[in-house]
Amino acid sequence: MKSLFHFAFNVTDLAAARRFYGGVLGCTEGRSTDTWVDFDFFSHQISLHLGEPFKTARTGHVGDKLVPMPHFGLVLALPDWQAMAERLTAAGTDFILEPQMRFEGQSGEQWTMFFCDPFGNPLEIKGFRSLETIYAS
């Protein structure tokens, strides 16, 4: 069975959320009220509600870097990842972890980048040559 995820989290400004998730990331807006807005987050549903964002801390080890925990994100095919990296770079994104490859030549070879939305919610975008290798060990 293939399923979709739904993730609801807090932002402090719906107009800024629309500019980032709709404009920068290119997500299609769904339903909304005065206090929340849904987006099609690459075929998954995210619901952004007005409120205080999650507290995060840079406690996740990625190689020799510390990245924010918790975080969420996407796994994309490499060409889509490259296009997203270009889009985010063109938008002036302040990366926590610049777009880069890790685990080169290993079964878990992947490309990754970390950044935060305008509210401090951290995201990781991963890219794979083949989505069949996401869970390769």
C-alpha cells in the first residue's frame, strides 16, 4: 500500500508561509482559514497553523556537522533535487548545510541540503540517483 503523510506544524505568519512554501518551494496551496493553510508538499499534505514553531537544537550528527532536530523534508530523484538546490540558491537561501553529496560510492550515496523556513522550522532535502536505493544498507 502506498500512502501519503500529513504533517501539521506552526508558523507565525501565513502570508510569509505562502511566499516561502508556495513561492520559493513551488507548493500548490490547498484549503485555508484565517488560522491555517494547507499545501501540497510534493504529493504530501502539510498544514501550517498560526502558533509557536517547534523548539529545535543542532544535535543531529551529519558527518562532522550538527543539524537541527527535529526536522522534516523530502526525498527526491537526483534531477529534481538538483533543480530544487538551484531554486533555493537563486532565492538566497541561508543553508545550514550547503547542497552536497555524502556517502560517495557507498550504498547510501545521496545528496543533501539543510535549511530553515522563515519561522525556523528546519528542512532537509535528499536526492538519490535511484529512489530504489533509499533504504540500501
